[in-house]
Amino acid sequence: MEKIEHPYFRKNALFGVLDKSLKKLEKRLGISLSIRGDSLFMDGSPEKVEFAKGYFNRITELGDKGMNLKEEDLQIALDLFEGGNNDHLINFFPAEVLSLSRKSVVPKSLNQNQYVQAIKKYDLVFGIGPAGTGKTYLAMAMALSFLQNKVVNRIVLTRPAVEAGEKLGFLPGDITQKINPYLRPLYDALFDLCDSEQANRLIERGTIEIAPLAFMRGRTLNSSFIIVDEAQNTTREQMKMILTRSGFGSKTVITADITQIDLPQPKKSGVIHAIKILSSIKGILVLHFNERDVVRHPLVQKIIKAYQKAESSPARK
């Protein structure tokens, strides 16, 4: 058993109630952890303990700099340390808290933190990755933050109306009732982040607009925060159309899971084509998420890994 002594372990609330943060770190590091006074005790295989010592030494260095790290910061710092990014870790800055009217949102992984920073810095960001990685949710949080701080005047939320293996064309109702099922995930994220009365008021005023992609043709969107969700289901023509809607003072975030393309010809997905031809342009960033960024049920990470393994197998049919 190894130990590190540092006042940081006693005073810091990171390892708070029921050692929740410590238990998460135990799982990732593959060792047993416990704190007594100023000492952190580590028990496990020599290789894993040595790795953990290096990590916690970096954490205490950040503590010496006066950083009040949150639970999420520990995970982000571990992502950096595992990736060998010690230089970045030395200059680590805590994850930004997005304080919205209903709740506060904090990135929970390195990629999520970089995504938030990229949206602030770049006018066009592609968030590519599997389900549950926070692509749409964080984009929505950033959009509401920008609107709240008067950086933009409105939010435009859109996605292609493509059926995921089910034919919904014969649903009863008018056009609005028919397209609402396609747009439901956008409403879910909005109402989770924003008070329902406030959200409805903003929608009624047109400050927040939620519409299928086809409704975007011919428009110029100035001072807008545009989120294109499920963009893996856009055609090349649709992607070109929505990317050229952006006007002065606008930001566009494109989210996509390229493992779940519902188009008849998946290789013709607009987002795959756009990434190939646009990723080298200054002012555009493509950020890839992975299973580590999943913030849904723990089984979702395992399901994604299983599918990735199956789809990369040479024997795949």
C-alpha cells in the first residue's frame, strides 16, 4: 500500500459525501483509495498504483495553485494525464460552469470541456460522436447562455425529418403535429435546461425557433445560435444549404452520430462529406466524442464499445 501526504486531501471537498468522487476514480484507476487526515492511501497492482501516484501528485500541484477543483475536473484531469498531456495538465483550468435560469451545467469530460471552449471560440463547430455524449445538450446549454448574455438575439434549432426505421408519414394531424415527433429531442433538452414557462414564452416570441431542416431554405440567420441536430441524416445538398444560412454575428453547431445514419445511402451523408472538405478551414472545428464522454446509464458505455468492436471486426456482415 502506498500513500501521499498533502493538506489538500483534508481540506478539499472533492471527496465529499460518501466519497462519491473517490469511488469514481477507484473505478477508472483500478485500485482502492481511502483518505485519512492528510493522507491518501492507494492499494493495487504496482503499475496502477505508480500511475495513480503520478496523477494525484499533479492534482496536489493544482491544489497548491489555489484551484478549487470540482468532481468533473478530476475526471477531465485524468483524461489529460492518461493521454500523456502533462503540459496541458500543468496549465489546467477548471471546467466552466454554465449558469442558466433553471440549472447549472458543467462539462464532465475532457472532450466535453473542449467542446464548450470550441463553441466560444469558433463560429462553426462539428460535434461528432455516439449517443449520450452531451453533443446536443451542451450545445443547447451554450445557446441559452449566449442568449442570456445577449451575445445572440435568437436560437434556431433544427434537424432533418428522417425516420429511424419506422414509417411515420401516416400519423394523424396537420404538418406541425406530424413533424413534432422528429423535433422532440430538441424540446427535451430545452425544457430540461430552461423553465417551461420561460421556454414557451421565448418560443411564442420567435426568440427560440424549432423547425425541420427543410424550413431553413432561403433564409439568412443573423445574430443567431444555430444548432443542427442529428446531422448524420442530412444529404449533401441539405448540409450545404444549412451551412450557408449563417449571417453576421451567428454561430452554428452541427451534432451527429455517424454510426447511426438512417439515410438509404449512408455514404452520402452530408455531415461526412462536410467534415472531409471543411475541417481544414480556419474558423471551423471538428471535435470527436467517444464512449468516455457518455453521461447516460453506465451500460450505455458498454453497449457503444460492443457495437464499435462488432462493426470494426473483419468478419462483420
